Amino acid sequence: MPEFCPKCGAMVPDGTERCPQCGARLRGRVMDERTGFTWDDFRTYALGTWFYVGLAIVIPVLLTLLCLLLYLRG
Ligand SMILES: [Zn+2]
């Protein structure tokens, strides 16, 4: 079900966070009124950070396991 931007009236797809026409926020609680930073933004950035932290941990562990496997196989 499409939604309409309250600011410019443009039709936007359901679930859109920002109006593609004027950039107005359509959903999400605003953490900081001045910058328009929302909890959704915070969660997105946090997930991105954890993703890279996860990669930084997982890749060396996998490499170590691979080396160990090759070593054990002689
Ligand atoms: Zn708009």
C-alpha cells in the first residue's frame, strides 16, 4: 500500500523511510531534532559496525582454522 509524503505529497512505496522527492522523514522517531537523526539510523549504523567487527573477528579465525587443518593433514 503506497504512502504519501506529508511534506510534499509525493507518493512513496510502503516502508520508505525518506521521501525521494524532498528528503522528508516519513517514519522513525527522531533522536536529534537538529540533524533529524533517528533511532532507525542509529540501529543501521550499529548493525554496520557490528558487521565489520564480526568480519574482523571471523576472518582471522577462519584463516587460523584453515591453517590448522592444512597442518594437521600434513
Ligand atoms: Zn516529500
